[in-house]
Amino acid sequence: MSLSPIQAEAFANMPLTFLRQEYPNHIMHLLNDDGDVLPPRELHPIFYGCFDWHSAVHGYWLLLRCLRRFPELPSREAIISLFDEHFTEANVTRELAYFTAPFRASFERPYGYGWLLALAQELAESTLPQAKRWSALLEPLTQDIRARLIGYLEKLTYPIRVGTHYNTAFALALGLDYARSRHDAELETAIIDGANRFYQHDVNYPAHYEPGGDEYVSGALCEALLMSQVSADFPGWFDRYLPEVASINALMHPAVVSDRTDPKIAHLDGLNLSRTWCFKRIAAALPAEHPAQQALQQAITRHLDASLDHVVGSHYSGGHWLASFAMLALE
């Protein structure tokens, strides 16, 4: 299954609405003094919608991605107006100031870092005439986040393997795509070195323990996706890492979502969609005759069937972010 124009328009209409919706809002906010007691729109004048900062970031990413795939979407002018309204020099300065304030070194690290770089990549690759200006405006924040990611890798002794915002491999996969698209050798080297340091010697990963009850990415599969982009012998690494992967039922079958109005349990639809993205990229990096190929293709179908139809029109618990993961799954 691939993305259709009808799906792209439906996906785009979700962040078009939610990127201007300030509440409800889940603020991960460190206060340095009384002056920091401010509403989301003042703290983050670009990324205040979509419930939380990182979801706003990838909401903008999704809009650009939809237009790149289908330049004549009915929502085209509304998307351009949204970017013009929010991407201003003053707003970017305010967003950057939030990161550079004291004691905020870990804000949105690393998940938000990865998505901000993905957004910057999408801006740079967009064919919209206005995108060059938006990209230039965002560049101070982009460069700050890029430097923060390099610095983080320099001091991160152990990878974080959880299936939520702190997962190391997911953010590095997005960062690596950005680095390669921008021919950023320093960032690319830092990510490759980090990935090999963290994961090169992993064997027999206990993927049968997945998923956790609030996960939206697979620790096992995000790591494999990242290594598919950096390993000199990915098939050999994969066979040691997930031997007999087809028999790991908990990994190869979609998570059950019992309550899509619950903000944590709704994560599991995202897990099914992000697993699909991982399965596709892993399969593409393995030889066509690899024994896992059939199982991977079957898992892709099962995971899409389980969650794709629950994206558009979903409760706000998933609606503020799931369309971005559906886009990953369908590419």
C-alpha cells in the first residue's frame, strides 16, 4: 500500500487544525524564575500546538511531506499560510532562546532533536518557492540542535533503548538522514560512530519482551533500521542480532490497542505504524533472498491493517500526532 492523494489531504488536515490549537497542552517545562510562568504560545510561538513541542515539529514536517508528494493538494494554500504565519525571525529567536536558557540541556533530547532535523531536511528539499525563506529563518535553531546532538553523542555512554521519546536509535536515524541530505560529514560521522559504539556488538536482542504498554517505537526495530544505514555487513549483523526473527510473535504481530482515547495506550497505534516503517527499511537493506523477507512483508501488512484506518478522525490522544507516523509507514 502506498500513500494516495486522498490520504495525503486527510493527513494534512489534521496538523493544519492542531498546529493552531494551543490546548490541551502537555508542557515539558523547566522554570528558572517567575517570569517563566507563561502559556504555550509565548514559550513556543512556532511549536505550541499539537499537544506538545515535538508533535508540532513533525506536524509541520508532515505538511511539507504531503506537498512534496502531491504538490497540488487542495490544502496547499492553507499550508503556505500556516508557515508564513509562524515562521518569522522573531518566533525562531524565541524558540532558540528556550533551548539556551539555563538547565534546559535535556529539553526534547533526543526525540525532538531528530524531528527538528527532519523538518529542516524537508524544508531544504521542498520545491515550494517559499520554503527557501522558511529554511533560512529556521537555520539558527537547526544549527543549535545539530550541535546539541553532536555534543550529546560525545557524552552518552549508554544508548537508551526504551520505546518512547528517549530512544536513541530513532532520533539518530532521523539525524542521519538529515546529515546525509545536507552533506554534513561531521554530524554523519558522529552518528555512525555512535551507532557502532552502541549497537555493533548486540546479539540475540530480547525482542520477545516488546511491546511495553505505552510504546510508540520498537527498540529492537529502530536499532536494526539505524544499523541498516551504517553497518558494513548489515545482513550478517541482523542475523546475529535477531536470529529467527520470524518466530518472534510479539514483534511480528501488531500491538492490541484497547482504548484509543487513552493518551498512553493510543501510543500503540503509533508503534504499529513505526514498526511498519522499520520493517520496510530493514527489508530493503537485506538481500531479496534473505530468509526473513517473507515474514517481514507479512508483518508490514498486518501492522498496517491494525492501525492505519484509525489515524484520520481519531481521538485527540492520537490525532495530534499519528498522521506523521502513518506517513512514515506508507513511504
